[in-house]
Amino acid sequence: MNQEKIRIRAAETQEEFWARLQAYFHRDIFPPGEAQGREHCASEAYRKNLEALRTRRKDPLYYLYFEQGNRTIGLAMAVIYPSEDGKCFLLEFCVCPQFRGGGTGSACARALLDWARQRGAAYFQLNAAREDRRRFWGRLGFLPDGTDQWGEPLMRYIPGDSVHLEEIGEDNWLAVRRLAVREDQQKFLDTAEGILARGYVYRDCRARVFAVFQENNPVGLALVRDLDEEPACYELQQFMVDARFQNRGYETQALRLLLRLLEGERRYDGVEVCVKAEDAAALHIYGKLGFSDTGYMDPALPDCRNLRFQFESGQSVG
């Protein structure tokens, strides 16, 4: 990812923003044949409604651009309600196709959240009808928050002690490579650099390494890979939280986010993890989240217990 800082700029003219917004709707939101939604969002009535929100004196709507260097790389629309409870509602968010990938979307989202908090936002809410939208914002710490008056799913994020996941890439791996567990835990887990290396070694198994962040602070790592042999499942190969950030609830929060992410993908029916029998703390956390002992013992790892979380009716990620 380009390492230049993401900046946020308010749109200077409504005409340019409207043109970019319509291009985004046409390209990313409304598929060919979905005439009703496309026509509504292109209508003069919709435009006038947005303009009324943008020009009102209290809690106005913001037309925003994401900029990097001298390029405009995306846009957003947001309303902050400091006169009420401090909610910031994110109406639209877009990174232009030619700038996507390498963590640019996450960097823009974090910049937007920081920008809003500087202007009084206490928490964030958005609509998330699409699965890709739920996955993206879920990795940033947003959680399901019921539905709106039209039945559309909502997500909410409250800054503070909550954590979010970011898939490891060239923009964030250096931030996590020095993470370490306590000395007495080192026999149970690989080092942070070892976990990053495993992500590369197991690339043929679609391995992914996720960094756990609390705000902008890296606090942990998780490595997940796909196992296609029976019983096919996601394997949680490694999971750690740095010694400095343990016993704050981050372990449970991060695992719940990871399970929700994998359950949303649903390539397999469950997640398995191999835990040392003497690692009582890890066994407790996994048990609290709904993992159960399969009874299987790997002959090569007789001192380990094999646990599984099953995605099925009646068991959900709490």
C-alpha cells in the first residue's frame, strides 16, 4: 500500500461530488437491471434531500473526499449528531477501484473515524445490507445492531476498549512483529515473527494472518488456514495477545470477531484449534466461546486437545 497519509477534505462544490457519487452508485451499488434504486438515487428529489441535509445549520451532512498525495481516491457521506448523543451515521463510503487493495480501504475508514471523532462523534452506525459490507466493517470492530425502520441491518462501533481485525499486509506487518506473550506462555505459541512466517508457508492452504488492533495499537495476532481433508474446517493455527494487553477482554473480543468473520464466509461448517492440555487459560477462553473437545488425539501431539466450534443452528457466536 502507498504509505502516504490519507487526508479528508470536504467537497467544495456539490456538482463534482454529485457526479462522483452517481458514478459510485452506478458502478458499485446498483447492478444492471435494478432500475428502481438506481432511478431514486439519480433523481432530483434525492439530490434536493441531500442538499437540505448538507445546508442545515444543526448536525449537517458532510460530503467528503479521501485524498492521498495529490489524488482523490474515494468519497464518503456522514452525519454527526453532537446535539443529540454524538452518533455519527455513515451513509456512503467508497474507495475508487484503481486504488483498492493493500489495506487502502481500511486506512480510509480509520481516517474517517478519526476525522469524525475530532468533530464530536462518540460512536458510529451504518447500514450493512450487503455481506461484503458487513465483513469489511466487522473487521474494523463494528458489530450487528439490529435493523432500521425499513428492516435493513445496522452495525455499530463504539470506540474505546473494543478491538478490530486487520488482515496482515505490507502496510501493517511491521507494527506487529515485536508482539510477545509472557515468558511462561511461550511454550504454547510461536513468536509473532514465526506466526507471520507460517502465514507464508501455509499460503497453499489459503492461510491468513490477522492483526488485532485496539484503536491504533497492535495487541495480538491470529493465523487461520483452510483444511480441506476430512473433517474439513477452518483451523485456528495460532492466536496470541501481547503480554502488555492481556486480561482486558481483548482475547474474547478478538476471537468473537474472528468467528463472526469465518461464519459469514462459511466455506466450512466449523473452526478447530489444537490447544496444549496444560494451557488452562486458553482452554477456558475457548470453552467460554462455545468450543468443545472433539475427543480426537493427534498421535504426533499427545499433549494437546482438539477443540471445535460448529457453525450450526442453535450455536452462534456470542
